[in-house]
Amino acid sequence: MLEQGLVQVYTRKGRDMNLAHIGLCLRATGQNLRTFVMGLLPHPFMETEDRALSFLKPNVVVERLPLKYIPSDEDLHERDRDTISESFEHIQEIVYGGAFDIIILEEINQVVDMGIISVNTIIDLIKKKPANVELVLTGRNARGEIIEQADLVTEMIEHKREEGSWRIDGSNQEGCAGVITGNGKGKSTYCLGRAMFFAANGIRSSVLQFIKSPRAYGEIIAIERFPNLEIKSMGEGFILGSSKPSKKHREAARGAWEACLREIFSLNYGLIVLDEINVATQLDLVHPDRVREMMFLKPRGLHIILSGRNAHPEMKEHASAVFEMKEIKHPFHKGIQARKGIEF
């Protein structure tokens, strides 16, 4: 059980879903938290998402409203609008019932923006939720009134995306290099969610963590449930308040980079996430030129994701896709520390 449950909002500008809430399900499961996901609107990757989350049962429960796939907002049938509106009483029962630690309302921001559920109804839910329940609201076009009530808000912004290069389920055969950067929360959990999607589709995937130390983080524990998915924490912990990392950090980064190259050129993987590699290059733990060379020389069918704040300009220039996780609000600024199952 969480000692303190907050309200998170993940919103976006652009076409792609923010998969941070999928990665959060993995991390929370590793710390034995219980998560409920309510899918309010259909999306093209529902089957992949449900398959990925099925590996986290019984900790994760997924429900979806019985709507047909809607290609655009204007095509939403009045009957479907009624179904969504009528589901809110059930959502309230779940939030107030105490059976789950984390409640994720997928695409609720868009539902509110479409006028199906009112802003005041969501604000009332936020104010009345139990103190130990984490409420996560996802979807594009989050309303300002809801952002005002939230503790954490991240906006995912698409800066670059070459046509056909970036499919979140791994269905494109030619691999691409993507950059996930920005000062907002959700970069690593987005990457975890993306790796879960690939693995659920039978694509062998690996997550190499350049900064995190080998501790029992939630994702480390829960990832053992997944076929086709591996994770390695190869750092010495986060580097705070120093522009000159210690010798142990440099040695760990060198070892992580060597392991990274072995995996990249082994031809054993379809996706490799280099988690916090952008931080490592910023701190000169890994030289940007080496990363740029790797991006050019990687096997054609391999997908690479470079994550972490302060991505190097050359990495962004040579990537097929660049996404920024922009911080709108963060609970750390209120003195709220990292919580087991949410941040680690």
C-alpha cells in the first residue's frame, strides 16, 4: 500500500501515445502494488497493450469499454458517448473501493476535452480519492483546471518523426533510432512501456540502464515475468551536484558501453533501450562521437532508444524520432521524495 497517493497527468502533443503508464504498471508490480487500468477510448495498439499487461496479472487488472475503433473524434457515435459517460459511476467505485493502489484512466483527458465527462466531475474525483491511492490520468489535451489540481504533469511533445520510422509496437521491419529526452518525469517508464510492447509481440528486447545501480528496483523484479525482455542496471547510482563524476562512475559507464556494443552487434535483439545514455554523454562518461558512430553502424533491423534529459544535439539530429517529456509540474518541488513502486 502507498503511504501517499498523488495525482499524475500524462498528456501530449502529437500522434503517439505516451506509454509511461505502461512502464509504471511494470514498476509497481515489482513492488507488489495493485494497479487498475481503465481503457476509455480504443486505440490501434490495444491488443498489444493487453497482451503486455497480461504478464503482470494478478497485480494489474485491465478493463475496456466496448467501443469500436474510432478514427477521429467526430465519428464517435452518441451511443458510445453514453457508454463512456455511464461508466463513470463504475470508475468512482474502483477509486473509492480500496482494492487498488494505482488507478490509471487511459485517455480520460481526451474524453474530458470532447465534453463527454465534465472537468468538474474529474476535479471532484481528485478531491475525494483516498489519500493512499495514486490516480493517473492520460491522453492528449489535458484541461488546465485538471492540471491545476494535479501533483505531477508531463507533456510529451513530438519534435521529429520520420514517416514510417516510429511504431510503438515494433511492427516496422526496418529499425530506427529514437531519442526520449526532456526535464519531465516519464522518460524511463515510457521506454519500459515500449520494450514491453515489443516483447509482447515476440521481439527480443533489452534495457541497459547506464546510471541506475543494481538495486531491487520494481522493474528489475517484475521484468522476470516477461518473455523476450531483459534488463541490466550497470551504473553506480545517480550523480548529483557534481560536474566531475567519480572514477567508479567512469568505470561503470565504460563497462556499460562495452556491454551495450556487444548486445547491439550480437544480432540477438530487435530493440535495445540505452536508458539515461543522454545523461552519460552530458557528463562525458560516454563520448558523444561513439554514440553517433553506433547510430550509423547499428544493424539495419535493430531499434535503438536513447533516453535521458539533455540529449546531445547530434543524437537528436541523427535520430529518426525525437520526443521531449516536458515538465509542467513535479512533486519533488513540493518536497515529496521518491516512492517505492512509483519512482523506483
